[in-house]
Amino acid sequence: MPWDKPYHPPKNQRLDPELYAHANCVYFMTIRAYMNHAPFVRFDLNFLALEVLREEQKRQNCLVFTYCLMPDHLHFLVSPGRDGISALTFTDQYKGKTTNASWAVQWRGKLWQPRYFDHIVRTEENLHAISEYILANPVRKGLVEDYEDWQWGGQMNSLPY
């Protein structure tokens, strides 16, 4: 018997949202540019995206540790400043703020994909290895020979452990 019902892909399945609201946890976030575009090849847009990241960590009481803005995506490690503040809310609000701010530098349309990748860093994982992975992204992509030469990546705060 043929399948005669429309296919509906599963909704974005996340863990319980409460798991993203612990001050003693670090979350590895990856946000992709909308429709696999590469908007982050412009100094003004890159500067703006990282400036909003700095502002949002203060406004939302979160700490951004390692970050790397690539032409088509952004990686960062983030931790809530206190229990009850959500890394998911931080990321959602960051995406909205950067999109709105991008219009001031003549970007048109959406900036980010609706969904993003998140990973709760477990205590048995090596946070420093994840940080090095993030920083080495432009080296792996052949954009620079040394990660220190990539001006759109670095540390905003020291790693917690």
C-alpha cells in the first residue's frame, strides 16, 4: 500500500530547555548563514556581528569564551552568568539583533538560518580542545596559515576550567 499522507519532517529536536540554563555549564553553538550564503566577507558586517556578540553577553548576563566568525557561520562557547539564563535565548536574541543591525550596513534580508547547532560541553570533554578546534577553523578552511592571523576569532573571556 503506497504512502498517501504528506511527509512532515520532524521539528528541531532539542534537549529539555532547562539544560541550557545552568551557570556552571558551557555550550558550544554554531550558527549558519541563511541559505548557505557567505555574508561575513565584509569588514563592516563582521565587525558589527562581533560587536553585537560583545554587547549581548553584557546585556544578557552571559560569558562568551572562544568565538570564530567564518564567511558562512559563527562558532562560539557561551555560559550563562547565573542559573536560569538560557544559552538558547542568548543565541536567538543574538541572531535577531545582528540581523536587525545588519540592515544599517546595507545587508538585505535574513542573515541566519532559523535553526542552529548546539552542544552541551560535558565535564569529561576537554574544553581547551574544543576551543582550539574553534580557533583553528580558518586554518582548516585554508583562509590563514596560523589561527592568530584570523582577525574574526579569539577569546572574549578566559575559559572557566
